[in-house]
Amino acid sequence: MSVIYLLLTISIVVALVFFAAFIISVRSGQYDDSYTPSVRMLFEDEVVKNTTIEPTTKIKKSNQLNKKQNL
Amino acid sequence: MSKCYHCGDNCNITAIVFDDKNFCCNGCKTVYEIFQSNDLTYYYDLQSGAGTTPLAIEGKYDFLTSNTIAQRLIEFDDGTVQIVNLFIPGIHCSSCIWVLENLKKLHPGITNSQVDFPKKTVRVTFKAELVTLKELVILLAKIGYEPYISLDDYDKGKSKTDRSILYKLGVAGFAFGNIMFLSFPEYFEVGEFWLDQYKGLFRWLMFAFSLPVVFYAGSDYLISAYKGLRSGLLNIDVPIALGVLVLFTRSSFEIFFDLGSGFFDSLTGLIFFLLVGRFFQQKTYSFLSFERDYKSYFPIAVTRLSKKKKEETVQVYDIKRGDRLLIRNKELIPVDGILINGKAQIDYSFVTGESEPVQKISGDKVFAGGRQCYGAIEIETLKSVSQSYLTQLWGNSVFQKDKTTAFQTLTDSIGKRFTIAVLAIAIIAASFWMYQDSSKVFNVFTAVLIIACPCAIALAAPFTLGNMLRIFGRKKFYLKDSSVIEQLAQIDTAIFDKTGTITTTQSSSISYEGMELSVEEESLLKNTLRASNHPLSRSLYALLKEHDIETLDEYREYTGKGVQGVKDKSDVKVGSADFVGHQQQSDYNSTSVHVSANDAYKGCFVFNNNYREGVSEVFKEMGRYMDLAVISGDNSGEKTRLEKLLPKLTPLYFNQKPTDKLEFISELQANDKKVLMVGDGLNDAGALAQSNVGLAISENINVFSPACDGILDATKFKYLNNYILASKKAIKIIKLCFILSLMYNVVGLYFAVTGQLEPVIAAILMPLSSISIVAFATLATNVIGKKLN
């Protein structure tokens, strides 16, 4: 029955790992802004779709691009 | 009428068509071009008409070239890479987030940008050798996202976010869960063989888990109770701290002497629930600031003209008496001074709430806080920044004291009676058992203190008020913190500012006084106004009847005076009284535009401020249960109109200086009145700070409003009374919660005084009472919120 020592140790270590993960995530500022990431995660895919649809405008306007970059 | 593809505003007759899309102005078109050429048109797919029209900005950010100023703003700088955090009030939708996070596509010098939407800030990482801070800011302004940089940014150090509540919540939750798990076997199978073997280990583990909870997570309650006792106050934290300490010592005592398993589960659960309540109550509107003073309005630096007429950028604190300053169009005047050169049209809306610009000629005094609206002017400084007329107001002691600490909340006031009652019951019960069975005295005494620990009472207010705060926020009524709701419920006097508070600056009604205009004259007038871009011309243009568009033979604009149009030998002049050749008898101060035809004076259009929708109703309803008054910095010109609008005998005070308003309120408070001040401009700042509840009315909550306890969106002004009534109902809910939790306490006390309090009963009763109180408070406030308009 001394296996209980082992089980207890494992369970507490697992709990501590999650606890540490929580502390680290708070420290890194993940909970400072809980709204923007929810919007941001929806962006990426659409951008790819968008660029494949309109490749012509990109090339056509590329000289303008350089001009605008010297703002 | 077509909508602008970029900003969504209505395009006037002169829509600019580009790339098959309509734009309302060249600014919007330019932004579209920038986005299109850099492959950022996805911006418009996310939300149509999301953009903001960029404003003219020449010379405005010259101060950013100064290294000392730039260094104060930049957060991180290692020579090559710099990071800056900029506040952009224009951030309002997902398109904004997307385009600002794709800044790197617009400029190769920008490596990364991240938006914090609730705070409306963007954090930009850029390479210093490729792009300077000034270029970055101008780039943002060009795409319609102009950062707001004020004196406040210059003063504040690197702010650190306080995350201690999250850590504490984490510690308490972690320990609570583990202790529940460890104490579970003991709830049911007390006599089991294997459990007996290991119960020592289980108990000591629980003890170890509870240590950080009591001494770290719960430390706020212990400290607050200690402070309360030292200053002779029995706040709600006293019985909580008492409960926590008794729970901890008795539980430790029990496991030391192997008497039982202790109450570690209830102890950690109690602290965890209390912290959840505190976390819930902390609803903050991070994009709004309730602590603003003049520093948030003032620019960091201005242009000074040196003796040799050379322009140089100086920090505003370095401006000395006698300095010549150049104030450009749309810049704020930071100091009191005398106008030397140029035509001044000064908009004092920050100071007075009055939106029409005031004209000044050279030699006139100009006051700090005004915004120059037309061209560049030169002024000579009379007083330094901190001694100017407006900024002196902040020297008053009301701005130093903290309003919330002086206010005793409902929970704290019940805490006192509660503590005394609980101690009395504990002593009576203990002395009863002294005679019956003296071995149980210690048990009963501590059990009473444990079970009576007012967890549910302490949770009632945070959840009711915290939820109310969120409901109000959805209805565009933003409060600083939850104690404002309690104070709002106690208000018995309400003072309103006039200009900008009960009148609106958005629309004005125009009335014509003088000789009737003939059809030809009116047609000519309309055609003349068509060409002018002055705001007054635009609103007058909209008022006049539709006439055919005719080409004028001659059109001339006299800046700061008026416009003239000639057609078929007849001419019309519109503008100031001097300009049309009329001796103005100025018996009142309202804005007027004069008209003359063929050099004969015709009459004038008077612009009256409109009163907000529902002003009469709000006054009528609020007048039923509180005293009302209007206090205004203006002259009494509007007196008759106001008297007609407001309930009879509402006191009206005119010509009140900012300090007069402040003193008026403190006099009322000296007579034991609880005063609500509703204002808008910086001139109300003193009164807002002095009053029990200071509410700022704001046409646009992103624009700055003075320091206050709450900000009410102007469109919701008519609901002000409903909001106050809802606050009163919220207080009733808290009282009901108190009754409910006292009933739980009675049940618990029965077990305690009879000496049969088992840990399992405490472990059931404590969370049950807390959760039912939380559920009741949340449901009841949601019902109120549903009924609210």
C-alpha cells in the first residue's frame, strides 16, 4: 500500500506543473488583454485567401508601393 | 447618396470616384490608395466603412525629433531596435486591429506591432535606423490612426501592471482543489483501516497547502482588518480575518494533537471564493481614464520662437514668462498669454464645453486650454504652465484626497454589527457549555466564529455591484468602480452644468431674425454658401431650401470674416456683423451669422444650442425625489428658455467660475447633502472632484473628459434617471442577499452552538451559501438590466 506515496507524489507534481504553467502565463502578460487575441486568431486564414484572389493588383501597384514607403 | 468606401460617411455632392469606389474626401481616398497598393484591402472585407478620415498634420509632430522627448516615450531602446506603446483613440473594430498589426507591410522599418484592443494601444517594434518615431507617428496619422500623445505620457514612468490578484487567485484555487481532493476520503469513511494508516500524511499535506493560502492569498484581508482595527473601524474584513485565523489555528491545533482533520477545505474555499468576488468586481474600462487632469489634454512640447525668429521645440514645462510661442492650426494653447500676431479663433470647448470658437485680435489675452482653429498665431507667455488660470484649479486640495476611502460601504457598515453579534453569540454559547460540558467550550467557541465567517455577505456586494457595473457599461454608462453605484443610490441633490451637459454641441437650431429674403436673394445666398467650407456655412447651407445650382460670377472668401458672392450685378455678403456693415447690438452671446444683399443689411441667422433630448423629462422625474439645480459658467442669456424647459422653481445659477462651482457643492455637502454633479468640461473638474458622485457627459467617449467617477455617453442622457433608480434597486438586492446569508448563518450556528459542527457540514454549508448568494445576486441584477430601457 506504500504505492500511495508514489501516487500522491505524482499527483502533486502534476498539479504543481500546471500551477507553474499558470504562473508563467500570467507573468508573460497573457491575461493582460483577453480580448484582442480572440479577434486576431480569426485573421490569418483570410489573408491568404485574399492574396490569392487578387494577385494582379499587387503587381500593378508595386511601383506605387515603393513610393508610399518613403513616407 | 453614396457612402464613403473608407469611412462610411455620406459623400456630399462631390464624391471622389476612384477605382470604382466612392470617397467622401481626398484624405479617405489616400488611405485607400495606401492600403490598396500595399495589399491591405482585406481591411475593407472585415468591416465596411471602418476607416477614419485622416486629419492634416503638418508640423504637429516636430517635437518628436527632440531626443529627450522621444526618449521619454520610447519604452525600450537598444540602439537599433526600439519599442513604443502608442495610445490610439481611433481603434474601434476588428479592421483596426488587423491593419495596425500589419504595419510591417507599410514600412520595412517596422518589425512588429501588437494591438491591445481594450486599452486602445498599439505596441510597435521598429528599427531605429530605418524609421524614426516621428515618421512612425506620421505614418499612423496618414492612415487615419493618429496617436494621442500628451503631457501625461511624458510624466508617467514605465507603468507596471498589477497582476497580484491573478497570482493570489491561482494559489488559492490550486490549494483549494488539492485540499478538497485530500480531505474527500475523511468525509465518508472515517473508520476505514487504510485511511487510518495514512491520515497523518494527508492531514500534514493539507496543512502545507493551506500555508500559502492564508499568508499570501489571504494576506489582504488580514492586513485590511488590522488597519481597520487600528483606526477603530470594524469593517467587514474584521470578521473575515477573525474567521480565517480561527479556522487556521483550530485546524492546525487539531492535526497537531491528532484530534481531527481540521477545516482546511473550508478555509481555502472561503479565501478562494472571496478572491473570485474581488476579481469579478474589478471591472475596469482600461480605455477610459477617470483620473485625468489637465496633463492629459496638454501637448508635450510647443514651438518657441527665439530672438532671431528661429523656431525651436521646447518642452512645455520649460516655457518661461515672456517667451514667444508659435501655435499652429489645431494646436492647444498651453499657457496664458497675449496674442501678438495672427488671427485667433479659439475653441474653448475643453474648458467651457462651448463649441463655437471665440475670435481674438492681437493684444487680447488668451487662456491656456483653448485650441487654435484657424491658421497659426504667435503669443507671448504671461504665466508658466502650472500657474495658468485653468491649471491653477488643480492646486485645490480636493484633487489630492481620495474619495473612496472616506466612503463607508454598506458591507462595511453591516460588518460592525455583525462582528459584535457573532462575538456575543460565541461568548454566550461558550459560557453555557462551561456549565454543561467544559471539554466542549473551546470547540463551540471556535465553531461559532468559523461558521459565522461572513463569506456570503462579503460576496453579495462584489457580485451585485460588479454585475451592475457591466450592465451599465453595456448601456454606455461607465463607472469608475463599484462603490460609485452605492454612492449613486444615496444621492439627494443633483447639480447640472449647462453648456455641453444639458445642451448638445452636435446640433444647433438656427433661427432667422430680420427682413425677409426674396427668392433670388435666398438662391444667391445658398449658392454662395455652397462654395464655403466653414462649419457655420455648412449648417446654414443645410437649412436653406433647395435651389438650382447656379454658377456665380464672383466668389470671394474673407478669412475670419465671411464670404461674398456676386451674380447678375446683385451681390450677397454673409459673415460677421462688421463684415456686412452692421453695428451689432450684442445683448446676448449666441453665435450669429449676418447677411446683407447689395450692401443693405438684411438680418442674421442665430445659432442656438439645442437642449439634449429628454432634458425636461429627466429633470421632472428626478425632481420628484431630489433637489436639482443648474449651474453654468455662461451668462444668463438662456435663462428664459431654460425656465420654460425645466420644472418650475429649479434654481439656475449663471456666471459661475470653476472655483465657484466647487464651493457651491462643498456648501451643499456641509449641509449633509449627497451631491451628484453632472458636467462635461474642464471647468467642471473641481466640482466633479468635490461632489459625492461626479458624472461627465461625453459626446464621444474616446475624446477626453475630466477626472470623474463615471462617464455617461451623451446619447444616453435621457436615461440618467433610470440608471440612478437601477442603482437603488441594486442596493436592495444586496440587502436581500444579506438576509439570505444570515439565514444560512442561523442554520450553521445551530450546529455550532450545539457542539456538533463536523468539518463536512462546514465544507457543505460554506460553498452552498456562497454559490446561492452569487447566483441570486447575478440573476437579480440581470433582471434589473433587462428592464433598463
